[in-house]
Amino acid sequence: MARLTDRPPGSPPSRSPFLPPAPRPQLPPAAPALQQRAAAALVLAVLSLITMRLIGNLQRAVYVVAVALVVALVGLSLAISAMKAAKRAGTRRPRVATASVLLGAAGTLFSALALVGLLAFWSQYMQYAKCLNGASTVATQSACQQQFKNSVGDRMTVLGSR
């Protein structure tokens, strides 16, 4: 009579469920072209974030934010395509692909939110930029900021009541 612990001949020994799983075989590294694509995506993602930080001219900010959004989207698409191509080829992901995706998504999110905010409050923002161009003292600059806060607050209440 056969016991439950008996195995058919030629079968591999059973592993205990309490042992760690057997190591998986290592995949070969990604092709150099895919690694370069992922690195370019990382550079573009970082560039979009730096661009958002270095907006100097308030009247041109909407154009800078729009360009940062496009650059972040290009970086994000490059990173995702590199990861998909590596998976199709049966190789490992390029080293910087995950960081490229995360930073590209952050750049896309930040620049899209900034662009929506700029476009929603365009007239208030342009009035603020003109006010700051004419402000020469700290008191007039703070008056411009207070005027901007009040006009945006009024616009928010109008948008909320619709």
C-alpha cells in the first residue's frame, strides 16, 4: 500500500512551504540602446522638474510650464517604451527606467497642475505680473501679493457657487 509521502520515481524532491522559494534565474541585461533610452528619459524628467523650479519671468511662465509638460511627457513615454521593449526582449529593465518613470510622472503632474492653475486664473495672474513689474519697494510688492490673493479668492468663490 502506498503512503502519502511516497513519490513516483524520477520526481524532484518536494520543498517545504516554510523554506524560501528557489532563486529565479537571472535575466540578461538590457540592450545598450534601451539603457540609453532610459537615461535620456531620466534627463528629460529631471529637466522638466528643474524648469518648473526656475521660472523667472512671470509673464512667460505659462509657456515655460507648457514646455515643461511636453518635456516630461516625452521623458515618461521614453521610459515606458524602454521598459516594454526590455520585457519583450526577455531582458532586465534598464537601470534608471523606474526612476525615469517616477520623475517623469512627477514632472507631468506638477506641470499639468501649474498649467491648469495658470489658465484658470489667467487674468488675475497677468494683473499680478504687471503689478510686480511696477513695484519697486517691499511694501508695494506685498500690496501686489495681497491684491492677487484677494482676486484669486474672489474667483474661487465665484467658481464654487456655480
